[in-house]
Amino acid sequence: MTDPRVRRIRPEDVDAVVELVYALAEYERAPQECHLTSEQLHGALFGEAPALFGHVAEVDGEIAGFTLWFLNFSTWRGTHGIYLEDLYVREEQRGSGLGKVLLATLAAECVDKGYHRLEWSVLNWNPAVGFYRALGARPQDEWSVYRLTDEALRGLAKEA
């Protein structure tokens, strides 16, 4: 059964979701790294060829949490999966079940569409690690995440 508190992001939600993205950046101790604008998020979600998707959770008419996600592809499984870029629930709503409902919504999306993976990254110090483990999620400790940004990204691009 679908929880009525969770629904797909609509254009009128973009400003509230951007606000929550900044709250997430603050929570993750990296507010200086967040530069998202409402225009960028709106374009990514609702532009001509959207490649980003999302859900919001509402409590008493206010957006209390969100997910932003995109499709990935497993060459080994031969199917798409969902990569959860962001999951955030306002502090006053944590423990209310909204995080679980948001994740369950993405799991249902995977099952309904025949996707075989729901993946995300989490900071090792984040208390949500216990919550994720309780759901049956397991860390992929044998893999390391690598990232190119800024000058390193531009430097490598020059070699193309």
C-alpha cells in the first residue's frame, strides 16, 4: 500500500527541496560545497529530457523530507537500478517513519520496473547506518568511491 505522505516531486516543490538540500549539506558538515539553485534543480527534474527524479514526504501540508535519484545500469545484472543521490528528513520528523517510507517507495519503484538494485552512499559517521542495516542494506566495503571535481576534472578533460 502506498503511503499518502509520499509523492513525486512537482514543480512547485522545487524551492522547498533546494532548502532541504542545503540542510542536508549542513548536516553532512559541508555547506560550503552546496551550490544548487532552484533553476538547476527544476531543469534537472522537469527539463526536456529529465534524468533526475524525486519524491517528497509531506506532513501537515509541509515538505518534511525528500529523495533525489537517477537510474544507473548494471552490466552484470543487465538491468537498470536506482542510485539514491539524496535522502533527507527534517530533524523534527526523524524517527517518524518517513525515511523508511521514502526508501520503501524507491524499493517499490525498483520492483515495479524490474530494476535489481537500489544503491546509495552514506558517510561512515552518519547515525543512519544502523537504520540502513536494519532494513537489510549492506555496505559494499570492498569498493571505494572515487570522484573527480574542479581542477582535477578540468585537467583530465584537457587530455581528451
